[in-house]
Amino acid sequence: MSRMDCPMPSTLQSPGTVIIDDRDPERAAPSTLVFTDPAEVLSARSPDDINAALARIDTLLASGKHLAGYISYDAGLALDKPIRSRHTPSVPLVWLGVYDGYAEINPALVRDCGCPQQSATPRASMQSDGPGTEHDRNPETRARLNVSEAEYLACIGRIRDYIAAGDVYQVNYTVKLLFEHAAPAWELFARLREAHPVGYSAFINTGDMQVISISPELFLRREGDEVLTRPMKGTAKRGRWYDEDCEIARALAADEKNRAENIMIVDLMRNDIGRVCEMGGVSVPRKFHVERYGTVFQMTSDVVGRLRTGAGVSGFEWSAAQRKSRNLPTSELLRAVFPPGSVTGAPKIRALELIDELEHDSRGVYCGCIGHFDPNGDCLLNVAIRTIVQRGDSCEMGVGSGIVADSDPESELAETLLKGRFISSEPIDFDLLETILYRPGSGFACLEDHLARMRHSAEYFGRRCDESSLRDALDCAAADIDLRTGELTASQARVRLLLSKDGSCRAEWSDAGAPLTGPVKLLLVPRRIDPADIFLYHKTTRREACDTEFAEARSQGFFDALHLNTHGEITECSTTNIAVELDGKWYTPPLGSGLLPGIWRAQMLAAGKVTERVITLDDLHRATRIVIGNSVRGTIDIESVAEAG
């Protein structure tokens, strides 16, 4: 193994290049492996070639070679109890480059490998209930499914009939999304990998096609005589703000339907791994763990096994040296567990048969595995979900869901479309932000509330947040302010605490100005905000439209800009929350209308001074009193609200 600073784009465009990410959140040291210039390519194009290909894997590893690439889902139909597929394979069943070694790079460097900051966005975005955590450039366009909606719903109905008849318990049914991408595949890989930091991304350039895998699911990790699989089954859409997000995660972890689906696949994987493990050597140390990704939560469980000595599943007899080293041939491990149970169903063989009967096309790389094999037998393989195959400008990506007896066809279609939305997302660079009032001699106002909100947003976006570093940055700002109090108008400063994507933080300050002495005016701006936009619920630097409207309001003599959402509900101002008095009671808009959970607002709610309710424009007009506020300015009376002309 060697190390290099960064693979050049010309290398990524060279046939035979493979990139494998190992960014498992459970492991301390993430890595990215780059394989280039294969000595040969191990390929199988027919089901009749699979057994020979597996034997060749063992031979090459025994000779000290490294292998990297993919094994397609369809290759699994030729293993164990072979199934003769009715589909013609669309890609080679096996593609594994044969290498003398590999280079290891810092995972963060891939995005800097000559890739432009903004590559062409695939001309596709998914039909769904609103934007998730990514920005869709072309929401008016649509990816094309390889089946009609009617065909999809009919197939779900047929699967439920098979389940009702006792023929099968669960079937993972998939379709393909077809879309266009005019830029090089490695640019798409770099962009999606940056937008969706998951554990097991991969890139393969076979020459004829490029494979882009942004997979969060671990299929196999083998280290010595221990093997780990982490089946992923159970999905829920992310929430918009921290508390809603946590509630959805808890609900998913406790949901009986999702737990039943998950345990069904766990049992299947226990059975598969058990075929090559010691008696009693398979355990499930963690069940129903909910993992957070950009747009969805996924439920996973860990299945761990200790490989046994003796015969493999195909009757392979170990040599004395193999028994001593406990080195189960890689081919035997693959025969026992491939294809992954989380993308097939249970019982596995019958599910494979029904998948072949019902699905419109062969799956290809999708639902197979991508990864690498070391000469000592260790391996790392993902489950090839969120995986795109690009040929020229044409791309396809499989998406699907597990169907059980009580599955609702319409809901399954919605889940399937949700899983595909990430193809049109862009990496968004922004900082988390807190604006905190500081008074020399008194310290920071509402400090713990601000730090808690930043921690929550950091957790929501998957960012490292070291609270001691935040406090150190604030202390440095405070020390600077204390030395320059003569520059302050009214002995108070506004401190901006910022947390970047990489977990670094900084604090900057400015004069907070004199306290307001009277009521102010608001300008109701024409833009209507979408409550599905998650950035409304987190204080960040991604607020260009809001800042523009605030500046326009100030230029016209107004104190702040007031917003309505697409449902005609009052939300908040650009820099403050709002409360209105109606019939002798005070109300503030609920978070679901689309607004920041402000510190001032939270304090008013906690003190029982206001109650949440939807506030309309009519409510605003009949209110006997209106106030706005934030933790820096406090409570401010409103004189009038004018609508932008």
C-alpha cells in the first residue's frame, strides 16, 4: 500500500480505476482506497461463468493480488440453488480489477481532485412531498421510471397475494430511474459523495461504463476469522427541526412494521452467515439502530459471526494450513451470503424467484456489492444501493422497498421515490450560526440556550461540535471586547458564533448599538416561504433571500421584513420572531408554519406568556397588539405592518 495526496481526474477517467470509501461511523479512522492500472480484469458475462470466476478469486488472492470492483446482483442467481433468469444481463455479472496494491488518501481530498465546485446536475428530481436537506436545481423536471405507476402498484398487489398464500414472507421489489447526466461520471460521484457523506461510497470506471455508488449499507466486513454484516431495513423521512427529527427517529425505532421487516432480514442473514461460522458463533449485538442520513432515517442491525474450520457450503475441504490459519476461502463466504438478504426477501430462494418473475429488467450492479478483497482474505463490501450506472449521458439507478403483508402500495411507491431524490442534490456550503448578546461585566446573555441550539443543529446536519472549542472562541471574542469597550455605543456587543462543516468554529463581534426607544414598522414581503425548507428551522449562513429582503425593508425605513408561508400563514421576520394579541391572549406561530425556534420565543413559551397557534393575515389585521423579539434586542412593539407594493 502507498499513500498519495489526491488522484488526478485523468486517473479517475482511466479504465480500471476503482475508489472505495471506508467511512464507517463506528470506526475511528476513515480511509479512501484508490486502485489504478489493473494487471487484468476478472469478468464473468454469463451465469455459467460464475463458479469459475469465484474459483479465480481464490487463486488470485492466494497469489498476493488485491481485487476491487463489483459483483452484480444477477450473479447471485447462479449460486447455491441456481435460478435461470428470464432477463438478459445488462452489465457483466462480475467485474473485478486485479491489482498489485492500492493508494490510500484522506477521504476529504476526493472532492478536490480537479472536480469543479458545481458539476452539471442530473436532469431529474423526484416527485415527493417537498424538498429535503438538499437543494434541487431542476424541480420541474422528472426522472423516468422503467415501469408505469399502474404496473408498479399491480406488482405490489401480486406480491401481497403471494404473501397471503404463504408462498413468501417478504419481497424486496425494485424499479429503475432513468435520467440524463451530461458531465463526466467522476464529477457526479464527487458531487454526490460530498452532498451525502455515507460510509461506503465507491466509484468504478470499467471503460464501457462508470459505476457511482453512494451506499450507506455495509454488506460484509471480514477481518481475520470475524465477519460483520449490517442489514438495513426500515425507512422514515427526516424531520425539519431537531425535536421533530428526534421524534421521527424514536418512532421508527419503535415501529412494529419496520422492526418486523428488520428482524426478518436479520434472521435471514444469521442463517446465511451461520453456514460458514462456528456453531453458536453468530450473534446480534445491536438491533434496531436508527442511522441519520441526508433525507431519511434508516434502521440497521449488526450480525457478527466467527468463521469456522471445516467444510464450506460447496463441500470445499480445507487444507491443514487453512485450518490452522482459519482462512475460509472468499468464494465460500460469498456462496453462503450472496446476494445480500436486505435486498432480496424471505425465504431467500423464493424471494429471488419472485423478483425475477415480477421485475421489469435485470438489476445489474444495483443490489449486488462493491468493494475490495485483500490477499489475506479480509474484505469490505457495500450493498450496492444508491448506485448509478452511467454510459455516455444516460444513467440508471435502481430504487425499491421491502414488501410485507400489510404494505400499502401507494406508501411503498412514495418511499421508493423518496430514496431516489438524492440524485439531483448539490453540496451546500454553509455555517451554523448563533448571534449572542455580550455585555462587559455581565457576560453572554442566554449562553446555554444558544449553545444547546447549535449542538442540536450540528447533530441534525451530522457535524462535529466540540463545545469546549465553542466556549474558547467566545472567550477570545469576549476578551477582545473587554479591551475595546470604548468602541461600544451602549456597552453591549453582538457576537456571531459560527460552526463550519468540518467542525471548526470562530467568533466575530460588532457593536450592538443602542436599545430601541419606541415602536417600529414592519414590511410584509411578497415572497412566500415553503414550510418544507429545512433551513427555516436552523440558524445558518444560508439565508441570501432573507438577507436581501431585510436590507430592502431597512432601505425603505422599516425595522424588519415579515414573512408569510405558501399556506398564507404568518411565520416570522428576517431577524426576529413574532407574537400577536388576539381577544386578550397572546399567540406565536407554531414551528410547523416555517420559522426558527428562537431563544426569545422559547422563553416566552416556557413562561406561559404566549401559546402556539396558526396566525393568518386576517389575525394580524385584527390583533390589538403585535410584538417581535430576539435574544439580542428583547421585546419590540410594532407600530404598523405595511405590504410591499
